[in-house]
Amino acid sequence: MANIREQDTWVHMEEPEKAMEKAKDVVRMEVARASMLEPLTPKTVPVEKAALVIGAGIAGIQASLETCRCGNKDVFSGEGAVHRRQYVPSDKTFPTLDCSQCILTPKNGRR
């Protein structure tokens, strides 16, 4: 990639002829560099189907439950929460303005 605008045009705004010569040199150098490049060797790495869910709020608990429901392993992390059922509720939650316990209690039964 030859960055003509950043390294040439804006630097030599007052001297357009000098900018044109420099642009030609930059393109020539990039073409020469590209001709010496070799393709990368593909690499295969094992992937573990797992997720780290950070946050003990309703969104974090929902994300953790959905991760488990999809058959993935999850690691649940939340401030003061060792397990998703130890959530300390806040006052109201968006969009229904229900109390958080009203939302979380039904979810605690399913895994």
C-alpha cells in the first residue's frame, strides 16, 4: 500500500511537481516490495467453544444462560457474584421497568 495522500500530497502541498516525483518514487518502491513478498503459510489452530461473560447484571446472566443453551462452555464473572443465582437486584430494569428479581427468578430454574 502506497500512502500518497498522507506521506506526499499533504506534505508537499506548495510544490506539486516535487509531490508528483515523490509519488512516482513511492509507488515504484511499493511495487518492488510487493514483487518480493511470499504467500503466508496457512495455519490451523484448535478452537474451544467457550465464552467469558463479564457482568452479573441481567444482560450478563442472560448471555451466560444463552451461551450454555447453545452447548458452549461458559465462564461467568461478576462483581461479588460467584454464581449467576447470587445476583443482587437493582431497582428497575429497562424496557419493562420490572424489578430485576421479576426477570431473574424465572431464569434461575433453567440451565
